Amino acid sequence: MKYIAAKNIIIPKKDPSRWFGINYNMNIYRGCSHNCIYCDSRSECYQINNFNEIVAKEDALLIIERELKSKRKTGIVGTGAMSDPYNPMERKHRLTKGALELINKYGFGINIITKSDLIVRDIDLLRKINIHSPVCIGITITAANDELSSKIEPDSPRSSERFLAIKELSDHRIYTGVLMMPILPFISDSEENIISIVRKGVECGAKFIYPWFGVTLRLGQREYFYNELDKEFPGIKERYKKSYGNSYECLSHNHKKLWELFIRECNNYRIDYKMSDIIKNYKQNVQIKQMSLF
């Protein structure tokens, strides 16, 4: 493990209502080894050299404890925006686990976005946090089929393993769902894929599915994405160039139809998909309210 210096790790959010109601961002690691072909964090604007190499912030847990202890107000800490908090290095170094212990100690809540089933290791700790504060877990799944997910997210756990993680978390009454984004035009934007993700999520006890039917492409990221398309999806790069040029947002040409299909499926199974509903329902899912009945 390599380390980089950091002055702050718990960063206040200006608008908690926009992204899972989080009040603070926390990124302990930099870089990621999942090698997802579409990853926005590769963009030049973030200035992360050698993105495939995972590094950690030096004295991360000391900094996190100092910052949590000094906050006048508790709130929801979000992690997973720039790098996966459950990357392979976490298995040994346990920095995310240490951060969760501190979040529990100082009475904060947690929102985690991950592609890794390693998160189930920390179920007992997540349950402790959920006694006093909200907990929301989003497992990113962009392809229901393992073969397709292995092409677009080659070094991540298989989608089937992520669905099992959702089931295990949900079985322990942790508010868990699917982050269904990005849905790649010409690759994963089929009706079959959307229906399969929703129904498999429901079978595993997912409480929400939050989608985006497209992908964003920026300088640095776009070049990497196109190179990977040439390897796994010959001819698709040309379709992107013709359809989107240098556009930042690349919406699926079927996005309106997919939205209608998706909403119909979610309504049929009574599963949350609006951000406002997700925030409201997971913040109500604090276990102390349920435990008080006994």
C-alpha cells in the first residue's frame, strides 16, 4: 500500500438532498482496481495519475476521528463517490472498517456505494450504526448477466455475487438497493437487461433501484472507454462518435422507453426509484424504533 498526504477527509456537502441525503463526503482511498471501462474518475479533471493503482490517505483514521469529533452536528457520511471503499486492499488494511467504527462511535449515519461483496464482512458494524442512525447501501449493478458485466467491469465481483450481497444485507434489515448506472448505449440498454436487474433486485430484497440510462464521457475517460470498446465491442466506438461526438452526456436512444418500462416494473413491485423517496425511507429505517417494541 502506498500513502498520500491529506489534511481533510470528511468534507461537507453543500446540497444533501441531491445525492442520498448525505451531509459529508469521505474518500479514504484514491484509485480503483475494478477496471470498469466507463469510470468517470479517470477523467483528467480529477488529476489522478495511474488510476488503477490504489493508494490510501496517510493517517486516515486519525484524521477521520479528529474531524468527526469536532463536528457540531452529526449527519450522514457518504463514501464511494471517487473510489470503491471495498477495493481489494481493504481486505487487508481495513481502513473502511475502521472508519465505520468511528462513525458508529460518534453517532453518525452512513451511505455506501460499492461494487464489492466484501461489504458483507461489516454487516454487524452496519447494524450497530443503524441502531442510532440511518444506513443506506447502494450496490452498483449495470448488467444482470455475468458475462456482460465481466466485459464492462472486468475486475469487479460478478453481478451474481453482488446480488447475493444485496440479499445478505437485506436479510439483516439494512436498507439496501441497486445503483443501476451507467446503462451503456448500444451495450446494456436493452429492455431485457433492465427488467432482469429490477426483478433480480426484488428477489434479493432490494428496497430501491436508482438508474441512469446513459453514460458521461470526459477528456481522459473517453479515450480509455473507446480503447476498451475496441477490445470487447468492435464497431461500437464508431456508433458513439457518430451519435454523441464530444458530448458530455450520452443518453441511450431508448431512454424514454426504458424509463417507462423501468417505472412500470418498479411500481408493480413497489420498489423505490425516486431519490426523494429513497432518502425519506432509509432515514426512517433506524432500528432503535423497531427495537423499542420489545
